[in-house]
Amino acid sequence: MSLPSIRPTPSIRRTRLAVALAGALPLAAFAQDAGTRGGDASAATLDAVQVTAQRRVENIQDVPVSITTLDAEKLGVLGSGGTDIRFLSGRVPSLNIESSYGRAFPRFYIRGLGNTDFDLNASQPVSLIYDDVVLENPLLKGFPVFDIAGVEVLRGPQGTLFGRNTPAGVVKFDSVRPSQDFEGYGKLAYGSDNMWNFEGAVGGALTERWSARVSALYQRRDDSVRNTLAGAPNDGFEGYDEAAARVQFLYEGDGFEGLFNLHRRDLNGTARLFRANIIEPGSNRFVPGFDRDAVSLDGVNFSDLETWGGSARLRWDFGPYSLYSITGYETLESLNRGDIDGGFGAAFLPVSGPGFIPFSAESADGIPDHKQITQEVRLESNLDGPFDWQAGAFWFREELTVDSLNYDSLAPGNPQTGHAVQEQRNTAWALFASGEYAASDRLKLRGGLRYTQDRKDFSASVLQAVPFGTPVGGPFFETTDVDDISWDASAVYELDDDVNIYGRVAKGFRAPSIQGRLAFGGISVADSEEVISYEVGIKADLWDRRGRIGFNLFRYNVDGQQLIAVGGATNQAILLNADRSIGQGAELDLQAWLTDTLLVTWGTSYNDTEIRDPNLAVAVCGGGCTVTNPTVDIDGATFARVDGNPLPQAPKWIHNLTARWATPVGDDAELYVYTDWAYRGQVNFFLYESPEFRGRSTLEGGLRVGTNWNQGNYDLAVFGRNITDSTRIVGGIDFNNLTGFVNEPRTWGVEFTARF
């Protein structure tokens, strides 16, 4: 049955919408002025945004999911300082990214859900999808962002269609595809600390059916932090040398398309730089006299990573149906070594510094052997009626070996003093189906199911024991084997041609995790976690398409959330499950042409998270922090109860702003100014609360001033990243002393781009 034909007039509906959103729009004052100019046919308007959040190409306004997209121009601006994938952090609502490995191991959080585990077989509740292939291992997730058509950030559980570990959401990257047109670009930048960035691509037709595209990136920067300790193995830190490449071949036949992809990454640089005793006791501020450009370390520091992979994406068109096959292969090799105590010496030596260091700690973690294979087959309908569907099967296999090594920087030659090995085999398969039904011209209903079976086989051995760790022995075995059904249901209702409202409820799932850092404890296992998420929202084009808004309210409940207790006096990393966690909040995305030459985007999110488990207690710091949670003595050790605490690395507020102003110069040139700003509220580094390990809010901005000409094919600009040179402690280590690590410094440079 169709809906009643009597509806409010468009003017009444728009008035109601404006009233409802007045409190949420920071630019609402612009509405009247923009509306008066909307009838001008030459006025700037926003293009429709096409996304593939539901594995189909759709207008973003029609998709019942909270999505933010970043286009190629914005990605180029944000990444102009040579930064790694962490530059996306805070650039969309509810997204936080951090790392204790530097450029090699990003950890993603959406709506506060993430995983602070630093082990190299750690699973994360945010899935990274690169050209339709899931990248499971954390080291794979740092692949550089270059020659990308766009990024989609999908918030909330996405398990029905994307599967692997998506209870928090998905970050989806799509490379620029080959085409029959000969085209490409080259981008070269030079900046501070002898930074060189090159990025480029070229592609075109090979035959009438075949086309290809080759993309490449090279980045380097000299060390920007000097080591003041004479005779140390490293005299400087935070430089890097990174290269990546991608080659694609596209075949377009009659009713068949094949897209083939090969890619590789090589990174040589500095591991995360730990700094001893930089936190002022009783606060979250730097100690007086802190110098971000100098450290004093007696250990070895480096980060080496090599990854490569390939995929084959095939599509057959059979009129009303399309069949897809996506095959992916990934492999990597890595070794990352750092001076974990953050200084030199120890308390029993004549000197120890900087500040009090109870004992020396230097370690390395690496993956000498790894492979991931994925296969998906999906059948999709393209019917003329009110109902469309898609269904398929997915298979995943990952095998890896992890080496954990310990060293003694106080002994001559810095000898190895510990070695543990982990091996994990993870096999999973799934069956899934989803459908969409147009109940009327204005109402669309969607739903989906996914059955998953997941098995992990794990073993760990101690080949050389550290002085205070597990004795030589093993292998020790663990196995998990679970299945689960994920689902989602949603509805989109079209109020008028410009305004849609939607509601969605979804269940997400993350398979059990196993951790075996035997050098500092035993094997720990976390059971499955399940998420139920509720969301309602509105998406609207405003002011005759001069503005666009997406706004939603959400709440989720996590049963058995997987958490990790990191550090403590014994420097253990122990997986555990919280009885329950909750999160709730709101998200806003806004774009608007304030004038015909000024485009502004604004994003904001509020996330209120809480651990609810009165029996959950974790070991507290061993380095002199101030624990503010209630404590309990267990077997002579102090533990903190974390019931009521927010989730770690879960800021309540995230805001981001971009503004691009341009004016014509002559007949075929443009002068422009582009600025971007990202704010992230305070975060806890660990499960317990302590002022020393609660990161202060951050605000970082970028500026780009340039000119382009010849229809935008040439661009010359100067740029700056973190232009206020904001310095913040963004993570810590709590087992030894008040050790922290800091954000990226200010960078500047000049960049030239040519397109053809």
C-alpha cells in the first residue's frame, strides 16, 4: 500500500527542517543569504557524492549509514607534509588513529571502539578495506595514501557486507582506476628537514580492451631529533625513507570486466621514539625544559617493513544479475626495535637519565613470515522491480610468525637477552545475504544477515628467557573456534527531494583474540565480542544544493568487549573481556558554499563511552603515576578497578574544519588559500585513569597557499602542517618511568603538481 498522497508543501517541510537543525548547524546564519542567491544559475553548488557503502554505487544521501567521504583534493592537502595514514585522524567525525610504532602500525578507533594492543597479531574492530580487499594485520593497514579516488569512513557495525572484524566500522580506500584515456600526474615537494615527497601516476589504453595505470610514491626526511648521548648507536631519530608502488590492469569485454592489482611498500626509518620522564608528576604536562628536538638514548632504534600483494576483481554481467569474484593476497616482513625505557642507564649505575630509570629495557618485534589469502564470490541482482538483493560467500586465511626479542643496552655490544616466538593460523569463512525493498516511492527498507565461522590455532615458545620472564620452554598451544550471526536492518524515508531521514540497527561481531608475549607473562585469550548499535539520522541538501548536512544520534552496547591491560610494574600485556561497554553520541557533517568563492566543511562528533564491569581490575603503573581509580590488593600487587572509566583512546569531542577560498587571476588561473583544522579531546592512554597518562586535547592546523592554471592542470603551492607547532604527549609507557611519545612536529614545504 502506498503512503497517503497528502503531504506538507515543500516550503513548510523546509521550514520545519531549518527549525529542527538550527541548534546543530554552526553555519546556520548563512541560510538566509544562501537561499536568496540559490536562484542564480551561475552560483556554486555541491556535486552529488557517490559511495559504495552497500557494495553498490549510490548517492550518499540515500544510504542509511553514517558516512564521511574525503576526495582526492582533500587527501592531497592533508598528506602534503609526507605524513603517514595517521593524517586522517580527527579529519572525520568519531575517527581517531594512533600508533606506538610510528609509521608502521596504525591503530584505528571509531566512536571510541578500537584496540590499544601493540602485539603484531592483534585484531582491531575497525576494518581497513583497500580496493575491495580487507587488510587484517595491523602492519598492512599503514599502506600509504596515494593516487586515491576517495576514502569512505563508515561508522557503526558493517559486518553484513564487509565481514572481517567490523563492529566499530570500516575505512574504505579506492584507488584511481585505469581508463582508455591517456592521463596522469606528477607531484614533487620539498620541505623542512630535507623532506622530499614525490607522487605520480600514468595510465591509458593498451588495446581496445585493455588499459593500465602505474602509480608510485617516494618520501624521505632527515632525522629531526638529535641524540645527546655520546657514543650511542643512533645519533638522530625520526627520519624515514619510504617507497610504494601500484600497477593495475583493466580488461573491459562484452559482459565481463577484470581489474588486476599489484602493489608494494618499503619503509626504512625510525621506530616510535620513547622519551623517559617527560611527564610532570601529578599532571599531563611536559616537565619544565622539555625539548622535542633532543633525546638521550643508549639503545638501538629502527623500523624496517616490506609489504606486497595483489588482487583480481572480476565481474560478469548477465542482464538482471551480476557475478563478482574478488581474490586477494598479501604478505609482509618486518622488524621494529626501540629503546623502551626512553633514556640511558639504570638506577643502580652512577648515572641514570633522563631522570630516574629503574631498569634498562630495549626490545624488538618482527614478523619474519606472513601471508593472507582472501576470496569472495558475490551475486547481485539488477532488477526493475521494487526488490533487489545480493548474496555471497567469503573465505579468509592468515598465517604469521612473530618474533619478540629483548636486549641489554648496558652490556658491551648490546647483546640479545631474550627471544620468544608466536605462530598463528586463522581460518574463517562466511555466507551473507542482504536485500532492499522499495515499500513506496519514498520508503526503502534494507536488511542483511551474515553467518561467520572463525578458527585460530596458536602456539608460542620461549627460545631464550629474559631475566624476569618465562623460562625457556614450549610450545604452548591455544585454539579458538566460534561461529556467529551478524545482521542489520534499516529504513530510509524521503521527506522531499532534498531531505532523507533514516534509522538503522545492526549487530557486529569480533572473533576471539590470542596474545602470547611469553617474555613478559603468559598466553592470554579474549572471547568474542558482540555489538548492538542503534542509529537515527537525517541527510539533506540545503539552500538549492549550496549546502549539505548529515546528522545522526547513536547508541551502542558491547557485550564482552575485548580489551588489553598494557604495562604495569611487570610490563605485561594481557587480553581480557569487559562484561559490558556502552557508547552514545552524535555526529555532524556539513558542507556549504558560503560565497561563490569560499567552500567550508565542518565535522563534529560527541562520543560518551563507559566500561561497565564492577569486577574488572587491571595492574597499575610501575613508573610513579597517580592512579585515581579505586584500588585493590591482589596477591600483593596493586590493581585498579576500571568500572565507569571511558574506553582508552576515546575522545569525547572531535571537530574538524576546512575552508577553501579562491579567486580568478587573468583568463585561466586561480589563486587559492586552503586551511584545515582538527581538534581531538582528552583521552586515556590506558584502562585505568591517571592524570599523567591522560592525553591533553590537541588542535592541529594546516595551511596551503597556491595558484593553478591551464584549467587546473598545473599547481604551485607553499604549505605548512601543524602550523602552530603544537606539541602534545599522545601516548605513554607505564611500566618503568613516566615515559611518553609526542605528535609530529611542524613541517613546511613547496609543492608543484602537473596533470596531463
